[in-house]
Amino acid sequence: EIRRIADNTKAEADQLVAGILSTAIQRVAVDYVSESTVSVVSLPDDEMKGRIIGREGRNIRAFEQASGIDLIIDDTPEAVVLSGFDPVRREIARLALEKLITDGRIHPGRIEQVIEKITKEMDSNLIKIGEKACMETNIHNISPNIVKLIGRLKYRTSYGQNILRHSMEAAWICGILATELNLDQELARRCGFLHDLGKAIDHEYDGSHASLGANVARKNGESKIVVNAIEAHHEEVEYQSVYAVLTQVADAVSGARPGARREMLETYMKRLTKMEEIANSIEGVNKSFAIQAGRELRIIVDPVSVDDKHTAFIASDIAEKIEAEMQYPGQIKVLVIRETRQTAIAK
């Protein structure tokens, strides 16, 4: 009877959770942009390429030096390519080049002047973007430093998913889940909204985006609950509140739903299969499972041939092999589990 009640309770809980998550997803509709490290600028004609290059390449050198972005000019008709990993710099370079092309005056002095002006305009624009996002998600009393970083997220993508839109979606999902669970909706939205803050600066500093974002939030007066939710959303530290759990759930729901992120299914499956093959090639490994969209590799080892001390070496060896043999975005967590079970039968 107790087992029947437990099974019924579990089934009802699963249905309730599924209902809450489906409601959260249905109430959120967000567009996404494509992930890219290049921007294409159209030209009125191919003669403009020569003017952009300048005599002995002086214009293109001045542009690359002032913008910090590579300007690629090839045989592509009526187009040039801007390449760089800093999305904000690349956007500044794109706007500056379009202005130079429209203006027609292209020389080193003018190039530096235009890029400097666009850079100042971009700083102001980032603040406006951040303020608008805060208003749309109904989040208030955020430090101006954080608002500007939020604006930078508009030009940052992950797997093709725009990080600013993803952060806003995570905020709404957190808020809906908090309402269903009778928690503080505003605090939950704040945690979801700021969880990927570190991605605005992770190309400039060492460390994971979760730890970078948590440090920024801590320095700018965010509460301990918000800081922990940011730092724990990829399980790098322990959860200290239910809001950290909601933040991780919202992040996973937003990133995992169909159409949110762009990655060819074949490439995705090959990456997960390769991760499991690397793990299974290690002596003592019984099973391995790539989970959380390839962010975590969970490994079950043979408890007879592998002792507790050896599990640490297995985790390290697998992580090193993945780093050496695979290309992947972000980080992959390698978790090794050694479980022993003892059975006795009473007759």
C-alpha cells in the first residue's frame, strides 16, 4: 500500500512538473540570430575594394589597427568580410566601414576619426539596450556597470542562440516557475536574467562565464542569492537556495528546446558519440553517458577493478583526452561514479 501511494505521488508530481514547464515554454516566444565570428559588408561596386585597401595597403592597415578586427578582401563580388571574436568590436567595425563607404572619404585620418566616433556611440547604445531589456523583464535597481554588460550580450551568441534574448527568456521562465511554487517572482527573474552575465566578458578574462559573472554581480551589489545562482548554474559550486536550482532549470529549458540553438544534428550526435567512445576506451569504465547537451560526461566504473583513489585519475585522463582529441564550445564536466552494492537474501 505504501509503495502504491509513493508511485501515485511520483506520477502526479511528474505530471505537475511537466505541466509547469510546458506552461512556461508556451508563454515564452523569442527570436534568435545566427552564431558567427564574421560580418559581411556589402559594397556598391568592386572598385570600392581598391579604395578600402588604399595606396600600398595603408587604409586597410589603419582600419585593422584602429578597430582590432581583421578586414578580409577576396574575390567575393561587391562584399568584404570583417572577422573577429569580440562581437562588439566587430559591430563597431561594421558600422564604421559602412559609414566610410557611404561618405566616400577613406584615408587613415578619417578612418580613425570615424571609428572613435562610432565607439562612443556604441557605449551609449549598449546602455540603452541594457535598460530596454531590464524594462521588458521588469527588473529594477541594477548597477549601471551591469546594465552596460547586459547591452553587450545582444552581440554575443552561443550555438546560434542570442545570449540577451536567452537571458530574457530564462528570466521569464524563472518568474513563471517561481509563481507556480509560491516563491519571490522578482528575485527569480533577476537570477535568470543575470545568469549569463559573464559571457559579456569571457573573451577578455580567464575563467568560466559563471564565475566571471558571479564576480561582476558581487562587486556591483547583487545579493548572495543572485550571485550563487549565477555561479552555480553549471554546478561549479553548490546550490545555496532554490533560486539557483530554478536558474539552472530555466537555462536548460531555454537552451534545449527545439529551434533555440543551431547545430546540425549529425555533428551534434558525432560529438556525443566521440565523448562516450573516449570514456569507454579507458580501462575500468563500464558505461558512459553524454548528458546535458554534451556539457557533461557521466561515467560508471567497475567498483572491483577501480578503487576510490583511481577514479580521480580516470576523470583527469578522460578530460585530457577530450581536450586533445575534440573541438567543442564551452566546457565539459567529467563525472566519474563508483558505486558498490551488497545483496543478502533472507530465507
